Amino acid sequence: MPIIRTVSGLRHFLHRFSSDQSDVSGPSSTLIGQVGLVPTMGALHAGHLSLIQRARQENKCVIVSIFVNPLQFGDHEDLADYPQSWAQDQASCQEQGVDAIFAPSAETLLAHTPLTQVVPPVELTARLCGPHRPKHFTGVATIVLKLLNIVQPDRAYFGQKDAQQLAIIQRLVQDLNLEVTVVPCQLIREATGLALSSRNQYLTAQEVRQATILHHSLQAAQHTFHAGECDRNSILTTVAQTLAKEPQVKVEYIDLVDPTTLQPLEQITTQGLVALAAHVGSARLIDNMMLDARLPILAIDGPAGAGKSTVTRRCAQALGLQYLDTGAMYRAVAWLALEQQVEVSDTFAIAELVEQCNIELKPHPDPQQPPQVWVNQQEVTQAIRTSEVTAQVSAVAAQPPVREALVKQQQRLGRQGGIIAEGRDICTHVFPDAGLKIFLTASIQERARRRQQDLQDQNLPAQSKSELEGLIANRDQQDSQREFAPLRKAYDAVEINTDGMTIEQVIDQITTLYRQRFPAHP
Ligand code: AMP
């Protein structure tokens, strides 16, 4: 595993990697990204390793950057003493199958002074750590942007541990139109609940024990929230009262904010982030917890013909979740193209059109009926089901800009929670943070048998079993090798093989899993 110190060395490495890829013949990979980047300041612990593992599962090439960024330290902070464990970090990266470590020197990344810097919007830095670390987030945003420009990854991994940093980077990527997917990764804790941090090394054994109160205070807030208290005062008072039990812990701030805008929240209606910072001994520690009032998302993918759409509709009814009919959304775009007389083959015009196509799905008053579909404030529930639309929809859906725009709209609709959705890459790409992911599958033989039965039931011309098996195997191969939205099982999806199961048994298994995982919900 090479250790790369210079920008040109890194570019050369990536260039060689991509030309090696284009030489490879045979089936293309089913991973989501080509290059995944995990930016760190070294002194790697299990929190960092969880990001690296996720990147390893999702990308062909994983780069870990190790750079202790002087720009993000204040004058009286711990830059000179920041923990380092270079040999151990190399061994850990090697063990995790990292392709290269990018460890530039400060001279390499900060060649010019003064440097061009990226200043995040003041709304995102005016609270939480911002006022206590005045230049910190400008330093972080500047170096992260440099790393993203140098590595040009498809996916970059950041921990929820640094929730304010994560929100700022997500905003940076949007505001500067960067072509990278930011992947938020779960906060990893010690068995005691203490959030893993390189700075925990500064703590004595006694201080470690004292510091566990940070997590306990957040757990207390969670209990308060689960008991039905959603307002700022109750939640923050609970945290403060718990922290007061450990006088050696000097609280810097406690706040309740919206996790995306970082604006203070008076009431949690969807999601709230409780965040705090405190000094314990010589260490400044941060911690946070997401409080979620939304119903979880249930996402179902898997190969064609495994029964996804029937199962999804029936589970929506059984669990009282809103069915996100992604197929209807593609139909809506096809309808708009017809309406505005845009040729499907005119891919630029279609790309522009989809940007101006605002789709709403509203539950039908009769829960047995599919949701009502609205495009730019016009109801089109029936209009999108005509044969003209049916004839256009696959050609429209195959266009990458249409997929990209609709994935964004699906994610926007998903923000309210409480939805169920199916689609080829719904777990891996559209809702990677869904509360429950199901990979619904069945053997080729079983799917051929079901298809044969369907043909018979609909009085359509019969096809032999071996012919159908060949078609299905082909379709599986095509679907898993698509450049856009390949079929792939998410690493944390529950696989259900429906061979020999009835629809009722499948629905029963999924609804049971959902209720076990979310006992507080219906
Ligand atoms: P750092 O080395 O502290 O700059 O952290 C590098 C990345 O690891 C950041 O995206 C952090 O949010 C993430 N990280 C640090 N600690 C944890 C943790 N305990 N759990 C999850 N991610 C973490």
C-alpha cells in the first residue's frame, strides 16, 4: 500500500488506477463508486476504521488522507500536541485493504500564504463549536475542498461524531456544485458510551470515567424525548441536569438544532440534533445525538421479478407507511415531455425539463388506491397512465439526468419519514440511511416459474421455463452491470429469499422485522 506525499504522486496513482480499470475485461464491478475518500487527521481509532470499512465496501479504490490541518486549530489549541500514531495508522489501513494513504506535508497543502480560503455561511458557524473556535470551520472547509479537488472521489466519508462539520461539508458540496456524494457515517462509541476520539488519549483513567457523563446526558435527553417531550427547554434541561452530576466536567455549550441548517429548534417535529462540548481535564470533547420524531423509512430492492412492487404496496397498507411510487415519478416526467412536446431523444431538453418538473405524491383518500400524482401543481394521476406515456417512460427513465433529478426529489419526499419505497438501487443509492433495508430475491428457477404462471393467468403466449430462465439470468446480469443505478445488495440490508414462500409469508416477515426494529411505531 503506497504512502503518497505529493499532489502529483496522488494524481499519477489515480490515473494509473483508472487506466488499469479500463483495461480490465469481463463483468464490471457492482460497487457504487470508483474512488472513495476518507479524510482524517490520523491517530486512527475504531471510529475512523468504521468509515474506512464502509468506504471499502462501496468503492473500487479507497484513499485515506492523513493530514493534521493547522488551519483548523486556534492559537491556544493543541496543534503541537495532537496525537500521532503513524506506524499504527499504516498497519490499520493495510489491514482494512486501503489502496493508498495520502499524507501530504503542510508545505504541500499550504504552499501559499495567505491562502485562498473557503468561508462557510455564518448561519452554520454562529452556534455550537463555531463561536468557541472562530477560524476552525473555515480551516476545515478549505482543506476538505482541497482534498476533494485533489482526489476527486465519487464518495467521501465523514463521521456524524462531528455533526457541525458534516452539515458544513454537505452545504459546501451543494453550494460549490461539487460532484461528490458525502456519506454520513454513524458515531462509534466505547462500550462505556464515550464517543471515540483521538483526543480521548489526553484523558486519565479517572477522567475517562467522568467523561462518560456526556453520553449519559444525551441518553437522558433521548428518554425525555421518547417519553413525549419534544420542546427545547425540557430536552436541554435534562442534559444540563445530568451533566451537573459530574462537576469536573466543564460544559462549554449544549444546544438543540436542526441537523441540516444548524438553526436552533424550539420543538422537534422531524429531526433534532442535541449537541454539546465540554472540557474534561486537558481535553475538549464533543458529543451529540440525533432525536428523530419521524417514522422510519422502509426500502426494498432486489432483482427484477422477485415481487418487489406487490410486496411494497401490501407492506405500505399493513404498516401505515406512505408508498413512494417511484415509477409514477418517472411517468410524470414522461407525461410532461409529451405535454411540452419535448422529443425523448433530445437529451439536453429532457435534462432541462426534469429540473423544472416538481412532483408531489399525495395519499389517496381511499387507502386502497395508489397515491395521487401532481406535477407543477396540476393533478396528473390518471394522465400518467395512458398508453402514450407508457410507450415513452423507459426511454425517459434511462437518461442519467432524469435519474439524478428524481433521486433528489425522492430524497426530499423521504425527509418527512414514514415512507416505503422500492426500486433497483433504492437501498444503496436513494435511501442509504433507511431504517430498514430489504433485499428481496428469489432463485432464477422460482422467478421463471412465477413468470410462467403470470403469462398463463393473463392468457399471454406461453414461454418455456428454460427460455424464461435464460431471459431472467440475462436481465440480472445487465441490471448488476449498469453504469447508473446498478443492482447491488446494500451491506446492511436484510436478504429475504422468497423461494417457496407465499406473498403473505413475505409480507409477514417484513412487517415483523419492521415492528421488531421499531417497537415504538405501528
Ligand atoms: P478526525 O481525524 O478527528 O479529523 O476525524 C476524521 C473523520 O472521522 C471525521 O469525519 C470524523 O467525524 C470521523 N470520526 C471521528 N471520530 C468518530 C467516531 N467516534 N465515530 C464515527 N466517526 C468518527
